[in-house]
Amino acid sequence: MSDHFHFKEEIELIENIMNFSQAKVLLRTNICKENKDEIIALHKYIFEKFGNERIEINPNRTIKYHQDDSFEMLSVQEYAEVAYQIKLLWSEQKGKFELPVPRSTPCKFPYGNAYAISPEGYCTFCSGSMDQEKKYFFDVDIENKKMFSVRKECKKCNILPLCLGGCIIQYNLRAGACTYEKYELKNILISYIKHIS
């Protein structure tokens, strides 16, 4: 596996957590064109080495916020293919195939009581908007939290309960806000039916 993406160090960290504590691990992987094959191999390796009792996964598509970012962003459809492969690996490890679960909010950051705090101490409701907003926690207007609303083009989408319109930052960047299940729902349903048959 490529040392460029620091997978070796992450595996060592997971191994230490698993061996020396009772803590659970939430593995978030950011996926781009350069690492998509390695990410699938990484998940396969982690599932085989550590099982699934204390590990949860959270794959994400890496979003290009600036033109000079040093990676190529996957399209939503490309990400959907990778996310589905990871779901198959996870289901194989757990011995069951789970259907997608509807979300209660499109994102935990703009809603509820979640905040993102940068290393410099700036605070906002979303880590994706850190570049635009330079406020400290005590300057954040709690009354100004984004209200949940669904974009017009999402209202007739069959997948709306699964994503609730998706990430507004990704949408504003024209990076695609749809959930991967929109593109892999047929395969997800086929896999589920095969599993229960």
C-alpha cells in the first residue's frame, strides 16, 4: 500500500487501539481517484485482520475545495462504485447485508448542536466552510443555524429519505451532493435479496 496516503501508520494506530484498549474505532477514509483501489484493499485488510466487533466504517468522497488541491476528485458515480464495493466487503465480514437507513438530517454539522473547530480555533457549523468564515466560538450566531430545507430538484427524488438533499457545501461547489445509494440502489437491492434468499 502507498505510504503517500499514510495507510501503514493508520493500521499501526488501529492495531494499538485494538490491542491496548476496549475502545471502538470509527474508520473514516477519504477517497479520491489516486487512492480508490488502495482504499478498497485497505478496508479488506482491516476487516480480515481486526474483524467487525469494534470497528465501524465511514467512507467519504474527498471534495476538491480549491483548483490547486493535489488530487483528483471522484465523480458521484465513481464514488458510488467504490462505496458499494466497500459495503459488500463490510457485509461479507458481518455475515449480513443491510439496507440503507434514512437519515434524520442531511449533515450533522449544519443542524443540531454540532460544531467544527479548525486547528487555529475558528468555529463554524461545517468543516467545509472554514475558508469562508473566520469566527471564534463565542462569535457564532446560534440563532442563525441553517434551517433544514430541500432543494426543488430533490423533492421528487426516490432517494430523498436516504440523503435529505445531501451536503449543501458540495452542492454549492457543484461537486454533486447525492448519496451513493442513488447510483447503486439496484445493486444494493439485488445483493440484499440474494442474501436473504
